[in-house]
Amino acid sequence: MSTQAERRAAGLDVMRTLGNVADPERSAASMERRNGHLGTFAMDHVLGNLWSRPQLSRRDRSLIVVAYLATQGAGDELAAHVAGALNHGLSRDEVREIINQVAGYGGFPMAMHATRIVDEVFARIDGVDRLPAKEPGPRLDDDARYANAADVLSTLFAGRAASDPAEARANIMGALGGVGELAFDFAFGELWSRPQLSRRDRSMVTVAILAFLRCSEELAVHIPGALNHGVTRTEVEEIMVQLTVYGGFPRAVEGYRCAQAAFAKIDARAAK
């Protein structure tokens, strides 16, 4: 628990780092003049309460908030938080890789929209009208993709997936048909195997996207996978806490329940 004055002080400190604001008190007053009660809530609850919780670092909160905002197509908010993510220690490559993960789990249209916003932010920071041309992605043949996918599945499922790529691919295709084929070849074989984000961070981003989209069955797979990739139970729960503001309480409640169900299943298996 904290007093309102303590929450306001914490909110001003988050505003200072998130927005690189030299005079956060002046910026807070401006926010309240423009937005009234909503501005007060943003300062004292969103920044002073939620963003100040110790269960996630500010860097990790930026990681998942960029994922939330890109998935919902919130352009203006995404632009502000991309800049904030850099202030909180994420690299440009990591920000771009969050958007790549959105392509797989939130859809290419949202990812393409978000990419344009990210480019605008980076160009504005650099003081240029247009960024230099980007390097294309690696053009992998099937053997390389299949090997990558099998390796990703071995860590995501903690050794419970088939180690042989052909067998692993056949298993997922047997369960999901063409969807499984593309999941194996692209999502796991290309997207998840990229080194620009750690698997721990990819799992956090993926859980955040799935919670926002209310994909409970997929969360049942990816929450244990996140634990296998080094995310703690407290961090998984905090992804849902962060969702209360960026996706609303109904999504956060569903996501939290999915997390508790996944934890209970893991504990029941361990007790046998």
C-alpha cells in the first residue's frame, strides 16, 4: 500500500525514464489539464502504481507493452512506448524483433502497421526523413528450418518434443495439419530461432500477445514454455497485471486464471 503522494512521486520517476522527460512535474500537470481525471489516473495508477511494481523491470514492462500496443494497433501509444522502450534499455533490434513476433502471433497486418510506426520513431530520433534500407532476413532451406524448429521445441517443451526434426514435424502436422506445418516451418523454424531476442523474451512477448487475444488454449502451451525458457511464475503473473491497463481487466482476469491453471497442472504432474 502507498499514499497518493508516494504514488505520484513514483509516477513522476517513471515518466522521467519512460518519456525521457526533464521536468516530469510540468508534464504531469499538462497531462491532467488535457485529460482531467484520466490524466490523474494515468499518473498515479498507471505510472505510479502499475509501472512501479517491482515484479518486472521497466525494461521488461516496455517489452510486453510494446507487444500489447502493436497487437491492438494503437499507433500513437505505440510510438510513445517505442521511444520509452529504448530509454528503458531495449535495443532497436529488440524492438523490431518484438514486432516480428507479433507477425506470428498477432498477424502480419498488425506487424506491418507497427513496423511503419517504429520506423517513424527511429527516423525522428535520428533526425532524418527516411531510414536506410534494411537488411533482408536469411533465406533458409528446409533442412535448416527443420533443425531450428526442433531445437526451439526442445527448449519450449523441456525435452518432451521429438528430437528428430522429421518426427517433430510429422507430430505437429498430425495434430494441426497445414497450420501445424506452417507453425513448424515458419513460427518455430524461422521466427523463434532468430537471435535478436532471447527465448526468454520471446516467451514473454508471446504470452503477452496470447493473453491480449484471449487465446486460453495457446496460453496453456506457452505459459509452461515460458517457465522452461527462464520466465518465473511471478513474471508470468505480472504480465497479466500489466494487461489490466493495456488490455482491460476482463482479459487480465482470463490470463491470470490461465496462468494459475497452468501452474496447477505442472505442480500436479510433479507430485505424481
